[in-house]
Amino acid sequence: MRIVFRMSPEDSQSLIDTTAAAQLGVQSALFQNEEEGILEKFQPYAVPSESWLLWLETQLQTPREVRTLA
């Protein structure tokens, strides 16, 4: 299993037998599982949703004794 980020076409070809990693954006990566033949693109660094940020804000403003992990 491998996870690769953007790299040169030569390095990508050498590491995962395809130049796919050369076309990745800054916020993307590839997961490769050679045993199962999987090559999957994913975003390891996603921007938190606005609803989650609002939830976090309320949690940080609530006294520690009554906080809940909803």
C-alpha cells in the first residue's frame, strides 16, 4: 500500500507505475493498494464545513463541565 502526493511524471511512473501523481493538485493524493489493484484519489486536507466550525465555536464558548460531543 502506498500514498503519494504530487510529484514528477518520472518519479510517479517509477513508484506507482503510472504518471497519475504528476497531475494531482495541491490538496490531493493517491492511495494505491497493489494487491487489490486499487488506485484512488482523495483529499487528505479538507476545509472544515461551516456547520462544523459553528459547532466548534459553541463548544469552545460552553463551560467545560457541560460540553457534549454531539
